[in-house]
Amino acid sequence: MLAARQKQNLPRMKIIISLWIVITALSCDNLSNIYERTLQDAKKHHKIILLDFSATWCGGCKAYDKYVFSDSSVKSKLTENYILLKFDKDLPDNKFLIEKYKIGGLPHIVIIDSEERILGSISGFYSKYVEKPDLFLTDLKVIIDSQEKIKQLEALYTSDTTNIESITNLLSAYQTINQYIEIQKLEDLLVRLSPTPERVFEFNYNRAIYKLQNDMNIEPLLLFIKENPDMDNNHKWGAFSQLLYHYRDNDDIENQDKIYLILIKMDPAYFKHHYIEFLFENKLKIDTAITLTNEYIADEIYRNTFWGQYLLAHKLAYLGKIPQAVQAYYKWMENNKQDWETGDSYWSLYFFAKFANYYNVELEKALEYIQIAERNRNMPEEKVLMAEILYKLGKAAESIEKLKETQNLTESQNEYAKICRLIKKYSKE
């Protein structure tokens, strides 16, 4: 790794042939020189550059290293055509590239040529890469193969930068490869050239969502909602859902409660059971939670689902009937074993384990269930839950290893911090 050898005078060819160039703690001058040399080397050797922006807290970034870039086949094929530069977004010395490429959320891999032309980007980590890391190469190929068509569309646009059809066609092409900088420019242009109410609305809506998702800035979305009280249900659903995720990520219980009440009126079929779970788990308005649970399980179809059984068990537990809750819940699980024994119906397994962990009951059975679920769903929720159960069972070392594994998957800075706190807590105890 370059970071480990930064005091050495590396030969120029070493940088050319190495796929893994990690830019971490270099001075701005050194970083700028390496970046410029990489552009020259890419031109000389006809290679594409992958700018991999990451951070120590970014689980999705770690997942790329673990599942994609460490895969021998992927690494070999990447080395033939690409040079990878990795940057820690949080280091001040990397600020000029963060600003140049307008990097917000992580992980974010920007694909450029030797002339610094952005060919496209891949934002976030996709679970499909875990099982099939070569799909990353497929996604790269789609971006590269799109360039000829995009150049043709760019030529049409350049010939008349006021032609709405040319702009919309090019914008659509950019969206398929996530050429996010040009997307914003064309959206700005469309609004200026043809500011229809629908286009202005959509533009402001997308900008507000983008600011929240990438810059963690909630104010534009709050202002947009205030200025558009009569927006249609689809946009309203999206806007308030984003607010809910933001408040949940920041453990803001009061505002989660407010947003849930709005969303339930819009889409009770989706949000009602989530809201009941939220109330039970935060010991909030329990009478309301029990009333809503009774309404939910009154329908036999809902009662005989993992959600129905999970909420019913919570209700019984809060009424002081934990043994009855456990017995009824376990009986339902065994009666429906054919649905989850392979792990395909992992939610049944997950919610039983979650209930058992919350009330410290049937932890051995909960561990058995969550291990089955994990084999079919490699997500942070299962791993954190498993770690908590392992710890309660006196298996601190295994618990800590599971939490460290989880760090490779989470993309939330707050969630990453919580996992670090658990590791620290379990290590001390």
C-alpha cells in the first residue's frame, strides 16, 4: 500500500502497474502530483481510472475491499484496464478532489478517463456483489459501453443547447450511468429553458432529497414540504419516508413519532406495523401500541404472519404474560417451520430472535434462528442482533468478531459509531 510506504521514493512504474494506490495521509502537493502522474500513466497505457472515495466508518466501502477488490478474478481483470485510486473522504488533504468531483454520500466510485472526463459512477454498495463480485465488472462495462452513444447525444446537444429533446435524451443517458455532475447541469438547464410547474417541482424535490441523502442536510426537504403542502401522494410518501430514515438514523424518537403518524394516514398497509414496533421497542404510548396491535391482528390474514405474531408477542409481554407470549410465538414458528427452515423466509427467523433478545428469553433458540437467517441475508441487522445474543450467552469474543464483520456492511456513519461503541463495551466487559 502506498500509505505504508509514503516516505519512500517510489519508482514511477510502480504506480503505473499497481492497482491498489491508497491515498490517505499524503501532503496536498504529493497527492496532487500522484493524481497528475496517474492521469499521464492512464493515457500512456490506455487505462481507465477508478476514483474510490471511502472513509473509515463506511461499511459499504469496506465491503468493496472485502468482496470485490480482494476477489482474485476481479482484481486480475481490473488490473488489465483500470488504475484504482482510493481516497479517505474525511482527510483534509483529499479535500480538493472531494470538491472537484462533488462527493457526498459514500461509498462512491467515480470512473474517469485520462482527460478527467467523468464516464459515470457507482454509488453505494450492492448486495449482489457479495455473491457475485464479477457483477461489478459487468456494471463497469455498461458504463464504458455507453460512451459512444453518449458522445453522439452530446454532439447533438452541443449543436443546439436549447433543444429540449436533445437535452432530455442526453439527461436520460447520463442517468443510466449516474453521471451525477452533468445530470445536475442538464436539470438546471431544463428548468431555465422550460420552467413548467411540473419540471420546477420535480427539480426542487430531487434537489431536496439529494441534499438529505448526500450532504445530511435536512433543511431543504423541510422547506420543500412546507412550500408544497398539496403535493401528490407519491412525492409526499417519498419525502416523509426520507425524513423518517433520517430521524431514525439519528435516534430522534420524537420526530420519528410525528412522521409515522403522517405516513400511517397515507399508507397504513405499509407503515402501521412498523409504527407499532417502533412504539413497543421505545416503550412509547404502549396503550396506543396495544390498541393498534388488536386492530392489526383482528384480521386473520395479518395475524398469521411474522409481523402479526411478533406484535402479538410484544402485546402479551407488555401485559405481563411473557411466558405465554414465548410459548405461543414458538408454537407458531414450529407450525410454520416448512417456510423458514431453509432460511428463505428469513424475516420470521429475524423477528423471533429480535423479540427473544429484547426480553432476554429463549436466547439459544434465538441464536439458532438468526444463524439460519444470516446464511440467506448478509445484512447488518442480522449480524448486530446475533452479536448481542452471543454476548448475552457469554460468548463475548464471538460477539466482537461478528460486530467487526458488520462494520464491513454498514453505510451509515451513525450506525458505524454505534457498532464501535458496542465493540468497546463488549471488549471491556
